[in-house]
Amino acid sequence: MSLQSANGLHLVSDNIADCAAIVFPVCTNPLLRLGLENILSEAGFVVWHDILDGFSSLPAVDEESPALFIIDGSSFPSGGVDLIRRLRTHAPRARIVMLADAFDPGTVSAAWDAGAHGFCLSNHKYDVLIKSLELVMLGETVIPAEVVLPIAGIGACNTYSESAGCSNETGFDGHLVRRLSGREAEILTCLKDGAPNKVIARKLNLSEATVKVHVKTILKKVGARNRTQAALWAARHISADLKPL
């Protein structure tokens, strides 16, 4: 895989072939860009080092290479939608995410129509941001609950009760989340930490087959299609001081 910078130089890295995506931060704030670069590099992404301000020439992206453009909304308060259109024309197969402190429904609608694939809040935790980007690269659409729930007239439940359940939460598909058992809450917490079934089974003294059954039930209850979505849901809605039964 080969990427070419605006000045004609090629980016060559032994890690590119093993990376989930090459990330292009489009940002005029040097401090924010540096922070993004550090966070994404730690998560295993390969980050494009040339500065992209949205106005200069864009790098040539191989159509077969997984690529992600992250647009800093504060850098383009009025031209973000036009920039999305430009990126979609330039790299049709690349994924595009907008990053901002907050989103209003009008901006989300216009950016979506222009071709954005996800919206991430800059004040979200590190693991939520990374999982959101991973979901986008898997072909999912990510929109913050803070944007979706008010539109749907639904209130969010941010923490679990003492019984480790939340009976009126909405999952990824808009289904009502049914109460989680104590064991399911334990396993969901492990999923949030990225633990595979084998590790969860050893930690909770269960068989791996039992863990698989619980995971399938958890996915159904929180309205998630896969483990990554369940982990993202847990990162947003399980309080840090949850003590499973």
C-alpha cells in the first residue's frame, strides 16, 4: 500500500499493512492535531503526518487502502460540509468522521447528506473515541446519544442501579434494553475492557461456552450487533464504580 503526500513524497511504513486504517486528521489547530496523533498512534492507527488544513492539496489515497479522515469541526465552523463533499469526491471509499465539542441536529443532517459516516464528541473518553472510530471503519454509522436521544424524545440512563440493571435504556437499534442480570453485567464490564471469551471465562470461573451464551444474550438486550458495539454501549452507560453482583 502506498500513500502520497501533497509534496509528492510517499509514506512508507511496515505497520501500514497490519493497521485498521490510515488516519488523516484535517485540523488547523496544531495542539489538537498533536493530541489526536498521539491518541490514535497509541491505539494502533497509522497517522498521516503532513498537515491537512482543508485548503491545500489532499494526499492521493489508494482505493484499496482503508482510510479515515477526521475533520475537526471547530477548525471549519462554516465550511465543514463543503469539505466533506470535497473529501468524498477525492477519496470515495474513505470513511469520514466529524469531531466537535457538540453537534446540533442541523449540522449532523447536512454533514450526513454530504457523506459523513460518523460524529464523535471531543469530550468523550479515550476508549469511547477509539471504539467509535473502529465502528466507523467496520462500516457502522456513529452518532452521539446526546444528539439522537433528544430528537427521539428519549432520556438516557447513564448508570446502572444497585441491581446492575437499567430497564428504560435504548440500544443501538432503538429497542428497549431489558434488565441485565448481575452475571451479564460482569461479562459486559469485561467486554468493555476488551477481554476475549477465554479470558472472561477464566476470570469468572465459567466455561467458555457459558460465556458465549451470556454474550449472545447481552447483545440482544442492549441492541448491539457485535461485541464492539456492546463494548461501546457499556463504555457510555456503565458507571466506573459498578460493582457486579
